Amino acid sequence: MPRLIRLDYNVGMHALRLLRPLVFALLSATSGFALAGAQQYEPLAASVQAALHAAVSDSAAPTLPIPDAGERARWLAEMSRRLEKRIPDAAYRSELLVSVHYEATRAGLDPQLVLGLIQVESNFRKYAISSAGARGFMQVMPFWLDVLGRPNDNLFHLRTNLRYGCTILRHYLDIEKGDLFRALGRYNGSLGKPEYPNLVRTAWEKHWSWAPARLAVGDAAPVN
């Protein structure tokens, strides 16, 4: 390859690598595109399958698991404000946020991370379907219904989709011994590639970060 052509090729490939995250972000924000979720089928040990089946089977009513009433109100009001443009209906917006926090906490996940993941996966579109067939808010692949022996579950149902998505991400985190980068890669079916984990982390930190209010002066922990 002549030197000039080789130089142009290298410059072009470098530019493509720089632009790829932006292209992914733009595509994920369009109304007809879901970035997701081509989770790969992997045979599961019987004990893991049973544990995951039990995890998605519990149908306890969701509550916002923040102990302090004032903090609960602040979190819900602030997250609702941030989500208002995407979901105008206040009652449905509140139901979604409470369910996200409940299911994320139940699975041992940061609710703000899950909100970032949903933004990237479906842009908060309940009936989003990816080119790979992943469904709903968290873009869950239908093969999980057969893997977990629950073929009649509806992955477009709000609570069902969140329950599956959070359980699957928790499963991948356990497989990867807490490595979020690799767990997110598994969730997206792009293990080892940086684009998707970086998109989720950016959405999480830029749009959904949350710091609990400081303790009131009278409640401050004593200084040793």
C-alpha cells in the first residue's frame, strides 16, 4: 500500500473509532432504535437455573426501599423531573421509578445504574424491540423465558421486564466477580468491547447520578 494511501486509511480508522460512541448514542436516542440487549444463550447449571427462576418468580408488591420518608420524597421528585420529557404521564412515571428502585435494590444493584442502562437500551420505551429481538425497557432476550421455565411471562409488562433485566445483570455481575465493565458487556452481547459499558456509565453519571441529602445537624454521627 503506498504511503499516502496507508496514512489516509489510518486517519480514517482513527476517526471511526472516535465517532463510534457518538453514533451509538445518537442511534439509541432515536424513537425506532433499541441498542440492546443481545444477551447470549449460555447453558446454566441446574442450581443457577433454579436460583434465577426463584428470583424472577417473587411477585411482592413494589415499594420505594428508601428508609427515610423525606429522602424517598426527594428522590422520587427529582428522578420524576429528569424523566418527565421522556414519560409525560406523572402516575406512570412514578410507577416506573418506584419499580426500578425496588427491583434494582432487590437484585443488589444501584438504581441509578439501572436507569442509565434503561436509557441506553430503550430510551424508556416500554415496547421497544431491538433488531436481535430483545424486548421492553431493559431489552430482555426472549430465550430467558425458556431457560427459566416461564414461557408465559410477558416481557413487555413493566414489573416483569425490570425483574428479568435486574436479575440477569446481577447474574452476569456474579459470573464476572463484580466486574461491571464485563457484566455490562455480557448484558449487551458485546463482551470485551468498550462502547456499550461506556455509554451506560456516561448515562448513569451524567443523567441519573444521585447523592443522598446530608444528615441533619442533630442527627450527625459523633466524631471520635
